[in-house]
Amino acid sequence: MNTKNILFICVLFSSMSASTGSLGENLPLFSILPFIGLLLSIAIVPLVAPMFWHHNFGKLSVFWAISFLIPFILWRGFDEALHQFLHVILLEYIPFILLLLALFTISGGIRLKGYLAGTPKVNTLILFIGTVLASWMGTTGAAMLLIRPILRSNKNRKNKVHTIIFFIFLVANIGGSLTPLGDPPLFLGFLHGINFFWTTKALFLPMLVSSLILLSVYFLLDTYYCKKEKYTVKVDEYKEPLSIDGKGNFILLGGVVVAVLISGFWKPLFNDITIHGIHLQIPNIMRDISLLLLTGLSWRYTDMKIRNQNGFTWFPILEVAKLFAGIFITIIPAIAILRAGQKGV
């Protein structure tokens, strides 16, 4: 979970329909307490009670969601509550989770084998590659692909904590800033009509400068530590040649890019599907179906041995799905109040 992502979601959700603005004019300030409570739970409980969190994070998410929904139903009625619930679930949450699921599943079926020497040049190259890949296979996907190779390459290094820190900065954060595929909150912006390549144009130079600065700092720092510990490349590090298992998943990743791109440009001949006042556009429905199909193809045709070697489990995506379900529901009043501007509380 990333606080930056949650705050960014708040901004993007402020582009909800105008009807939400009138709702925000009447909502009391305390209606955002479940949202605050959920955020505090995510930030504090894993630190103070990790075992409790591990077994009950889904229940906590449900608790805070119900803490908002029940009073909201009593105040605004079931129809209004159902409309707001369906709006956020059908138009934002489901596409959000399906993209994450597709990238997580497909990336988990790719394994980079072999050993690299943990030299400053090699480590910097891995960080650079991960930073480039992150915008196209997601920060999670790029991290899943490269974290094990970089750990293996540095297994004989004494000083390696800084490598993981810079990996988090570059691969798991900055690298995902150029497309909606890189970071899920950017995908929410895409769902609200922002051009797919808007972030590429707007953030390319800042991303390039910040990445080059961090890569340069990392290279100098790693060179210092490498000399300090008198690291030398061991012969056994080159016993297994470099290779990639699960190459077919790169084609599926390309399919994810195409599915998302087409949904932004396709002008359908058919009318939207309407569910309780919520308009579901045909291109978005087809995109979500395509993401599910690509996920299924990856799961069906990727050798399970590859996933086992990657330590692949469904737990991370289940955790994200359960927690963000609560976030998307409890954020409704916060966004409505923000959308109302000065007329909001």
C-alpha cells in the first residue's frame, strides 16, 4: 500500500459527476471518518500488530466500508447509496483491480535466470532497465521481474541495503510515471478521460532528470561500498547463463497495452449499457474482458514451475483488492465534499 497512491486517487476522483457536487454540499464533515479510519488502520496496524493485520485486514476494510454505508443508507436512502456504490465499483474499482490483476499475473510468469556479478555497473544497469520497464509492465511487474536477479547478483556483497532502497525509488516508484500502466492511480486518470500519453509528455523530462540523478548517485555510492569491502567477482556467479523463462508473457503484456490503448480511442457504434443510472461504455467493457482473458491465458499456459520459482502467490493481489475496495467506498464522501468546493463542509 502506498499513501502517495491513495492521495492521488483522491485528486482523480474529484472529477466525478456533477451530481456528486450537490451531494457534497449536504454531507457532514464526520462522514469522512471511515476513510480516515481505514487509512490509519493501513498505516498503523501492520506495524503494531502484524499477525492480527495479516489475518484480519479484509475484515477491517469491510468494517470501515460498512461504517460509511449504513449511516449513508439511513440518511440518503437505499437508491442513492446503491447508485454511489455502483458508480465507484463499476467505473473505477473493477477496472483498477483488473489492470493490477493482469499485470501481476502476467509478470509473475516471467523469470530472469542466471547470475550477474554484483558490480556497480551491473547493478546500475539493472536499476536502469527496471526503471524503463516499469511504465509498461507496472511498477509491481517490473519489481517482481528484477528483484530476485538483483538480490542474487549481490548475494556475496556485504553492503547491499542501499541497492534495495534505490530499487524502490527507481523501479517501484519513479519508473512508473510515464503511462497509465505504470502506476494504477494514473490509470484512474485515464479512466476519467486523460490521454494515455499525457503523462509521457508531461513527465518525461522530470522523470528522466530525477532518474539520471538517482542512478548517478547510486553508481557513486555503490562504487564506494564496493571498494570499501574489496568485492571481487566469484567464478561460480557465472555458472548459469542468462536466460528468460515465460517469454510468451511479454506478448500478453503487449496485449495489455493494446487493450488499454484501444479503449481510449475506440468510438463504438453501440449505445452504453446502463445499470441503475451508471453508464458503462462498450470500449471499457471490452477492455476489462480482454484483461481477464489475458490473465487467464497467462495462468493457463505458463509453466507452474516458473511461478513457483518466482515465489508467486495470490496473497498480494488479494490484499490490494480487499483494502482498495474499502478505500474506494469510504472515499465517496471525501471526494463529494471536495467536488462541492466552497459549498462543501
